[in-house]
Amino acid sequence: MHSTSDSASVYPAHWEADVVLRDGGTARIRPIAPDDAERLVSFYEQVSDESKYYRFFAPYPRLSDRDVHRFTHHDYVDRVGLAATVGGEFIATVRYDRIDERGRPAKEPGADQAEVAFLVQDAHQGRGVASALLEHIAAVARERGIRRFAAEVLPANTKMIKVFTDAGYTQQRTFEDGVVRLEFDLEPTEQSMAVMRGREQRAEARSVQRLLAPGSVAVVGTGRAPGGVGRSVLRNLRDCGFTGRVYAVNHAFPEGGTRLDPEGVPGHRSVAEIPEPVDLAVLAVPAAQVPGVVRDCGEHGVRGLVILSSGYAESGPEGRERQRALLRQARSYGMRLIGPNAFGLINTVPEVRLNASLAPQMPGAGRIGLFTQSGAIGIALLSGLHRRGPGDGSIAGISTFLSAGNRADLSGNDLLQYWYDDPATDVAILYLESIGDPRKFMRLARRTSAVKPVVVAKGARHTGTAPLGHTVPTVRIPDSTVSALMRQAGVIRVDTVTEMADAGLLLASQPLPAGPRVAILGNSEALALLTYDACLTEGLRPLRPHVLDAAATPADFCTALSAALANGLCDAVVVTAIPWVGEEGVASPGEGADLAAALREATSSAVPAKPVTVVHLAMDALADALAAPPPAAAAPAAPSEAPQPPSDTPDGPPPAPLIPVYPAAERAVRSLAQAVRYAKWRRDSADPGRVPEYEDIEESAAGEDIDRLLDELAQHADITRSVPLPADDAHALLARYGIHVRPAHPAPDPDTAVRAAARLGYPVALKTTAPHLRHRPDLGGVRLDLPGEAELRRAYAELTDFLGKPAELRPVVQSMVPRGVDTVIRAAIDPAAGAVLSFGLAGAPSQLLGDTAHRLIPATDRDVAEQIRSIRTAPLLFGWRGSQPVDTAALEDLLLRVSRLVDDHPEVVGVDLEPVVVAPHGLAVLDATVRLARPPATTDLGPRRMPAY
């Protein structure tokens, strides 16, 4: 057998994972242990004879004691078994046994192939359990040095053959002796990753859909008298017109059930006493009673929970442990969980009409999806949107709303999965106070942003910690970096709740602009000029304002707007309006409705469609008229008949008859500018660029170097943490990727410095490398262009006289390089956010002003080209004030090589190149550091799993 260390034979707890299955339910995957013998026998007894035959190729009615021992005792290296469990009981198993090239149990080290076999309980077949187990057993095998799986399957076992063939791995298939033999490499491929991501999206979207569209809801904790949280939720469910069944649950109700009036809802003492299935349970009971209720719900087959109860992680360490236990209990029954300390969820789709929340008023149906972690922000958003467009079909209507509270389970990531292909949602708006899995969030946000806008406001940006109740890892990267990564993912990031609503209203009702050119028209020169200035501030290109007469009529507005929309030199229009005075010296009583009708007439006939916004002063009637559905509009349509999502092409569908209205020019223009930038990102993302291949990169050799260096470092350092490489080793590793660092020769005394300079050739540079002086030329630790020995000795004496002894300064001698712009390139892996590539100018611009651009790794050629141009000091690279432009092509090439190094080798957790002198022709890397660490056992690139905090 393979030799295994004691640590390898220990139960591998990091293999445990909760997963969402195809039908939206959940299961727990974990290693099989010796104390699972009874569970295994019970599981096997519930498997049909046909499934047993497919597994063992012969009738196999029961497991022998020897079988049970073999299937529950593993070394977790050569023999591994995993089980999928629900309610603590097995529903499926998978195991692999390492084999040699002849297909026999491996006895010698080096065997990298294993035979794999599955068994799924018949009642759970078709739920995607085997596919999830395959992802996890493949990850386990890769961790244990197995690179290839073999499986023998009977031809009639088409379901299992499909599991293997659909996985996306590179496969070989043969047929011999009546058996199909499948062999496949376990190295993830682009296709296997796409398959896994697709399954993840469908499963998680389905799990959210089951919560948002339940057939029945039970409110647990409904008081017998009016008032209280439970009774409020029950009333909201009835008042909103929920199309499903509703039950009230309270242990104080009389035995045999009751009827709760005036709601007319059947009441029961427990969920277990409800005679019909329950899809969703809303819990409004004290935290101490929640575990018992969750148990009743799990045993009754409830699919999801909304826990309004407080007293969890927000209350301190004991509450945090109570919250973790709650999550484990809910997942053990395969239930998704909203909360605890949640505000609830809403679905305005006509077929559902669900208000399982504390919101007393059902929002109007519309095209905006809302997710908040804060109940207070949720209330503010719902209230603000209602004021700007009450009723179904209004401009401020929502499709779905969910406020997750402590979000122990369901999070913004799950809603992004759901909204991605939800036909009822055109715009996704999220208020986040913490991001539990930023790496996954960026991935999902980028994919969703490619089809519909994602607007995000993030609280707790500057504290560096999550709010009370959010038991999530702390993201160590600065908020400015998070913002940059969100922009790269196409996310529209805003700062306030008001901006969230402003952006959402425009994006949900208007086509995307084709460019930044803005026409301005209105009956007030002052308001038009304010709008013009706001456009310049936001980076838009406003045209000369068209100012109408102060007494301009709605017909005049219609004519002017039609002309602006027909103008090929503009991409969007801002209409400004103030009250006008009629012939009798008083305002027209119908001016708001008349002007709204005129503006709608102009926009509805415009081809191609362009976004239109309205800025008004003291014209509330105009705002109300434009926010409401037009008179000819019917009640909210079913999703298939709903307005089309925003188009990013100028010849897209005609705009909706709803026009966003703003009481201030800067708010309207800021929302329009966000739409312009998002539209540009949509166009650019259609061609994201490519990650180039380099013939001179030695990937395999670099991997061998890294393994050797980690083994050496492990003898005196903790390699689970970041450990810097010695300079020579770092430079050699970088050279494997075509990154060459200029040699720097130590100069512990003047004579050594002179000898080093003689080898390099004059002129030379003398600089200190002490940590407190490193990269600080402003402190006088660098002497450049030393033409000869005398000047070198003089500079050496000045350094040591003014800054300290040579042992403290650690001086080095380096050859001079052509003059250019000093830059800095960094790559780092944040445990939460993933690998990030950073670029800026060296010194004050990046260190003092924070002028640094960030991109996710792997970066494409388009990414790095945009990256170097996105910093505020970028003009210094392109010939600012008559200076000679530098070689940005060489700079982009260097950024791509650093990105490749970190992407190819997850053990490389940090690379710093500083300074990188970019000259008019070529560049020079003058100093570099590399840090290594053993990569974590699981990452976002591994098998799908639900977060566990």
C-alpha cells in the first residue's frame, strides 16, 4: 500500500460540505467513518434490487459484515468513501480505490489512477446527488495525487453513464465483456468547469424559487390575539392576495385545530399537525423555541424557513454558536434558511403574490429585484420606491424582495443565481453589509451583469469588520480594491440608498445609452446649465442645452424631445422642467399630466430608442404622472409579457412608457452616467480579450521549483502562511516566466562596492535595502548615475555618515537603466477575494494618494490595457506635457506574465515588483519579492459547496 502519514489517515473534516441539489433541496457530503456501519446497512436496505445489481453486477441482497467493515474503514488516501446525507441518514455513497496499471489494488507508490463506484437510493435518484458526489470525490482524489478515474458500468445503467459523460472531463470509453469502461482525467477542463457552474446556478436558483413561490406557508408563533410579529406576518400574507394555502401555528391553540379570525386561517398546535404539505415556514418564536420548531418542520418535509427571531449572532458569542447550530440543524433536513433576525421575503408575480415579511404594504409589481441584509434598509428602500411609484406596473415596482438579516444561509449570491435567468427581473439591486464569499460574488455578479444590471451599495466599508450577526470571514483588501473589482465585474456600485433607487429606476425603465453624448432641453436656462455642469462632472459629453421659452407648452416639449431623440449626435436626453405660467397668470391645473403625456408621446415613437430622464422643480404632479402606468397600460403582465430588459444596442426595443423623474439635476445625471459606464462595460465584455500563451514560459519547471522551495521552507517556517523567498530563488522563479530582475550586488563595504561596479560597468547606482529605507528615495537612500570609483566611494561615505552603518543599511550596487517612469506591480491572493493584480506609479501616487488599479487574475490583454490607463496619473505614461511616451506594450506584457504566474501556481501568494522602470523602449525590474504558501484545500475553483461560517 502507499505509505501514509498519520495526518493523512486522520478524518479529513475539510472534505465535509453542504451542497444544493438539482431540485433546490440540500444535502451534506462527508467522509464515511467506522461509526457509520448502521447507517450504511440501513441505507443499503432501502436501495432497490435493480440498483444493487447495477452496482455489483450481480444479485446482492444484503451486505456482509466484511462488506460493511470494508465500506466504512478507509485510510483516506488509497481508499476513500463519501456519503451524501439528509437528516443524518445516507441517501447516496461513492468510493474510490487506488489501482495500478493492470487495474489491481495499488501496492507501490506512484499509482495515480483509481476505480470509482456510486450507489444512490432510488427515492433520491434524479436529484443530482451523483453529480455532486462526483465533483467532490474528484477533488479529494486530486488532493491525494490521483489524476485519473476508471469506472465500469453495465450498459443498461444509463443514468450512471450519463453522470460520467455529462461531467465535462476528458474521457475514453470502451466496451468489453458486456461492460462499459469509462476512463477520464480529473484535471478540470473548461468544459467541466462550465458544467459544474451551470449545475450550481440551476440548483441554487431552484432553491430560491422554492422559497419565493411556495404552495403553502405556515406562520409559527401566531398570537391568539391581534398584534405581535407572527400575527402581523399572517395578516400581510392574507392582505397581499397570496395564491397558496396559509396556516397559523401556536402551541397554545386548542387540540384538534382551530380557525383564526378575522383572517379565516386554520390554526394548529404544531407544524406536524398540519394535514397537508408545507413548503415554507415563517418562525416568529423566541430563539429558545426555534430548534424544536425546526425539528418539526424538517420531519414534516418543509422546504424552507424564514426566521424572524432575534437572539443569535448579533447578541454575542453565545448567540453566534446558537446561529451555527441552527444552520447545521436546518441543513441536516435539506432546508434552506432565511435569517435569523430576518425581515422576510416578497414576490409580486401575479401567480404567487407572496408577502411573508413585516412590510405592512405589498409593493407594486415591477421589474426590480431587491436584496438587503438590513431590515431597516429594506424598509427604507420599499418605502422610498413606493413614494416614487405606487401600485402595480409603476416605474418603482419590484419583482422580488428578500431581507436576510444575519444571512446565516441564503445570501446575495443565491439571489444573483436566481435573478440571472428570472424573466420577471430586469435590474438586481443589493444592499450588502458583508460579503461572505467575495470570490464567488464577483464571479456571479460578472455573469449576471452580462445580461442585466447589478446595482450594489455596501455598508461597513471603512471598519474592516462585518456587522454584528454576520459570521463571515473579514475581507482584508481595502474597500477601494473591492470597488475596482466590482467595476471589472460590471457591477454598478453606489454609496447611498437614494442612489440605489435612482439608478434602479432608470435602468429598469430605459434602454441603455449607446454612448456618453447627452442632449439637454427644458424651459429653464438655469436648470439646464446645472444639468450641463453635472454632466461634465460625471464624465459625460453634454451638447449645448436647448432652452425653450418659459411659456413653452407640452406640445413644444414634445417637438423638442422628438428632435433631440432623432439627432444622431446624442445618445441620451435630459429634460428639465419648471412650472410655467398660463395666459391668465396662473399655473395650468393639468400641466403635470399634459406634459407627461407629451413626453411619453415623443419617447414612444423614437427610433432608435434612447434613454430619457426628467429633472423637475416644484412639479410633483409631473413626477406622479410619469411614475404611474400610462392610462392605456393594463395590470402588471405575466413575466412572458413583461417589458423587455434594457438593450445595450442603439437599435434595441422601444423604451417603456415609464420615464424616471428626479428632483435634482445631479441625481438624474449621476444615474445616467452609471448607465453609460455600464453600457460600455456590456459592449466591451462581449470581447473580454484573451490570456496569451507564451512560448518562453516554463510552467512545469516553475512548479517543480515551487515544490522544492516549499519543502525547504517547511523545515524552518509555517508554509500554511505566506513565507518570502530568498532573493536569488525569487529571481530564478520569476525568470521561468520571462520576468528578469536586474541583479543587485551586496556592498557591505566601499571596496566590495567598487569591485561590484567594475564588474557591472559604470555608471552605477548605490542604494540601501534596509526595510525602513526600501523604496524610499525621498529619504536619501539612493544615489544614481555614479560615473566612477571616486564618486561611488564618496556616495558610500555620505550614506553611511547620514543614515547609519552598512550593516543597518544593507547597501547594494546596481547597473543604471534607461530613464523612464517608475511603476509598481503587485499580485496577491486574498483568502476571500482571490488573486488580485495591482498596478500604479511608484512612490507617492500609489502610497500616498492610493492611485492604484486592480484586476482579478487571470487578467486578459484587454484587462491590463485598461488597467494601466485607468489610474489618475496615467498621462505620465503617455507623453504628458511633451515628455516622451514610455513602452506601455512592454508594461502590459509584464502584467500578463505576473498574472499567469499567480494563476498557474496557487502556491504563489504574493509577487511585488518595485520599482519597474518603464522607458521609451523596454523596461527594467529593479527589485522583486515572491511569497509562497501551501494553497488551501478548497477554493472557488473546487467542487460546489455552500458557505459554512
